[in-house]
Amino acid sequence: MCMKYLYPLILIAGMRGFFISDYLEMGDKGMPINIPKNLPAGEILRNEKIFVMEEDRALSQDIRPLNILVLNLMPEKEKAELQLLRLLGNTPLQTNVTFLNTATYESKNVSKSHLELFYKTFDKIKHRRFDGMVITGAPVERMEFEEVNYWKELTEILDWAKVNVTSIIYICWAAQAALYYHFGIGKFELPKKCSGIYAHTITDLTNDLVRGFNDEFVAPHSRYTSVSIEEIEQHPDLKLLSYSEEVGPFIIQSKDNKHIMITGHLEYDATTLAEEYERDIKKGLPVDIPENYFPDNDPTKQPKNYWRAHAHLLFYNWLNYYVYQETPYDWHYVEDAIDFEI
């Protein structure tokens, strides 16, 4: 392996970002997480019996951590934070997580103080290198890419990441943006919103990213646009790892393993699609009940999460095979400066 052995992790949220770190001498308590008192996700994490370690103790460990950057483009940032932290925390690797937001657009669904306290902008981190990166979806898919007001900033981040990040996961709209910007594959609008839980097939069960997956598994989708499965299959630099007969491509990987595009939302909670459905109904949008989701197709009944295990497994495999095992131990991080001019 390229990096020093890492102990089972904990999640630590410092005042300027979240850090996942190792735990020792915790007995059978499990993986602890330490967060600041004013972090909105704190109460939920404590209710999930996630234990903690002080940041100074974690930083004193003689362990080279993974550094993961999360560009959170979701409007409800705090929900997305919690969903991703659960997945990034389910691994025996010490990991530091930094949250990034756009400077050219400020979210209207989260307080300015939350962004100032827990997020950084690109100009504050572009001198660094990161072992891995996650870019979330965004509710802008019906716009042309160039019409999105932070598109120029995003493309600068994408160019920077090609040099300064080992592997990147793109989710939903971000997956479409990566396919368009890096590989020239455009998106097209669907006749109606794709929303629901759909069955997916694996094309190559020997691929490390889907190691341990079932031959068929389910995952949530929530989007108005899609990409061509034929264009992906014909592209010389891409491989299609998973697809759905109903909703098309799901997991697409570049052949150099740097780019992993996921067109759905494995990170979603059981109730996320229900919350989106209720929001759309209140706005008067012409949306159907999410498919294969509510018991008996009844929106008054509580949906169940049938994709959680595969969500954790995908992030575990990514962190292990494409981040941890691919990043050199002496990869520049934290205070090490990387000259990069936009």
C-alpha cells in the first residue's frame, strides 16, 4: 500500500471543517465522532450513537490521514452534509473532510454564519492537494451548463482537481457536468421527472468500485434530465459499470479511475424522495408519485431504505481502492503549498 496503515476512524468537525480521525482504546463502543456544539447535525449524530474524540488528540496521532474535499452544491446543505458524513465515516481509514462552497453563488437555504463557520471557498484551498473529492448534485439540471451562474467557477475547480485530486465522485447533476466538461457528453431533458427507486445491473463484478455488490441492486433517482447510454459505451475513455433498464446509466467510471460519475442518489435517506415529492406538490409542479418507493404506492405510508448497504459499500470501496491505495504517502497536504494559477 502507498500510505501508512490507518486505524478505524472517527469523525471530527473542527471550527473550519470536518475531520474524520482514528480512535483508540474505545473498547466495544464503536467509531466515535467529535463535532462542535453549534453544528446542526450534532444532535442527530449523537442520537445515532456515534462516539467522539477531541480534535487535538486525533491530530496528535502519528498517522497520515486521507484528505477529502466535498463541494456541496445542494440547496439544503445541512442534510447533504449529514448524508455524506455517514458514508465517509463508515471506513477504517483516518480522514479529514473539508467542505467547499461556491464564491459566485451563495445558497439561500442555509445561514451565512453556517457557511462562514464550516465552509471554505476555492481561493482558500486551491494551494492544497486532496486525496479524494465529492461533488454533489444541484437543482439546475434543466438549465444549459453555461447558464448556471457558478459554471465558470466550477470549471476552474474541475481543471484544478485533475491535477490536485487523486479521485473524484460526482453525484447526479455533477455527474452530468463532468461527463459534459471532461468527455463531451451532453444531457437531454426527460418527458417527466425521474423519481423513485430502480433496479440496477452491474456490468463488471470484478471492478473494485462495485466489489461486494449484488448482481442486481436498487438505488434512488431524482432528476429531470439524463445522458445517453450509447455515448458512454462508445466513448474510449469511459466504462459503464452499472445501469438501469428503466432509467439508464448509473455508475460511469473513467478508465484512468480518476472520475466516477453517479447519476442517482445512493446517499439519500429513506425519506428524502418523500420530502422532495411533498415540496414539488406544494409548488404545484406536475410530478408523479416516486416509483417503487412508498409501500403500496401510498404517500401516507413510511418508505423504507433498501439501498443503504450498497451506498456504504460504494464509498468504502472508493476510499479504499481509488483513494487510499492510489495516493502516495508523501502526497502534499495541509500546509504544503501547490502553485496553481487560474
